[in-house]
Amino acid sequence: MTKGVGVGYVTVSAKIPRRLKELLDRYGIKPGPIIRRALEEEVRRRVLSELEERARELSERLSHISDEEVASLIREDRERR
């Protein structure tokens, strides 16, 4: 995710079984970094899934345009610059 100046943080809490907490303590595992990575990865998966769906929808909407027409539109755009 984003790192740097101006990044604000909020606290998120979760209830876990007492035995899990005991094991975290026993092995000196700090849950914050693990939870943060898990949440970041889940958000990445969801964003990617959403982008894939949007790409699929766009592909369906644009499927009627031929490769030649796309090439022509790109050429026209480049010539305008």
C-alpha cells in the first residue's frame, strides 16, 4: 500500500481465541504486521478482481470493433499530437 509522509493510521481490532493469543505471546509473534499484510493482500485481490471484471465488460462492449479500426483510431490520435 502507500507509504510515506502524510499517511494516517487507524486502529482495527479483532477478537481471537485465547489459545491463539497465548501462542502468539509464547512465540513472540507481533500480530500487527501480520494482520496488516493479510488485509493489504485481501484488498489487492479484491481490487484485481474488480479490475478484471471491468476489463471483461469493456472487452464485451468493444468486441464489435475490428483490429483495423482500432489501428486506424490509434494512428489518427497520434497524428493529432
